[in-house]
Amino acid sequence: MSDAHEPQSTILWVEDNMDEEVLVLRAIRQASLACQVIVAHSVKEALDYLLARNAFHGHYPGIPDVIVTNLRIGAQSGEDLIVEVRSRKELRLIPVVVLTGGASPAKIDELYRRGANSFIEKPTTSAEFSVLVANLARYWTHFNRSVSRPKRTRNFPYAL
């Protein structure tokens, strides 16, 4: 349940495949999740959003609760995005989740070394993908504590 005084959860989803973008937005809507999804279609567009530059100049968008990125995004990669985010003081604490259709164990290890917080292999069916998206969004926007939106434990019956 959302508190009216809590800022809305935000996911920055970096996706260059329009079909998958539609699946992502539909899955989140069907799961009735109260969160804002910003879709960037390239690493450059994601960084423009995060740094409030170019089309976002003068409009501070706030820090998203999580960045979800494909491993492959046009000319650049999710790995490039991770490196950029981790190299910037104002962004480095944002969790980054990497989705891909397949990657070698060496690539997965490299992504974690570069600063990925989670690596998820995409399911092969759209139904499984929708369930994954809803669960991922629910976790990162409702259960995880974030830099931009600290969570409070509600009605916890025990004093520690």
C-alpha cells in the first residue's frame, strides 16, 4: 500500500526492442503496480535522463529506484551503461539489473565486477517474461530500500 507522502517509485528501463517494451509496460500495468516506468531506447538516452541533459535539460527527473537494462542495446551495451553509472558519484548507488537472452559465465562475472547488482536471463515465452517483469518491478519498487525512496517498516510488532 502506498503512502500519499511517499514519492512514486521509478524504474528506468533501457530497452531498444519495441516488442519487449510493450510487454514490459503491459506486465507492469496488469500487475497493478504503482510505479512510473521511464523507457530509454539507448545508453545515451538513459544517461541523458539520469544526468538531466539534452532533452531532459532543466528538468531534474530524480533518481530512479532501479535501472533495468538489456545486455545489448544498439551500438552500446548494458555493460557500457553500468560503467558510466558506477563512474559518477551522483549515480553510483542506483541498483542496476541486467537482462539478457544469454551470456557466458565469464560475461556474467565481468558484469558483477563492473557493478551490476543482478543478472537475469530472459525467459523464452512472453507469458514467463511478463511474470518476470512484474516480479522484478514489484521487488525493486516495493520491497527493496532505495537511495531515492527509503522504505519504512509498517506495523512491525517488535521493538528491536
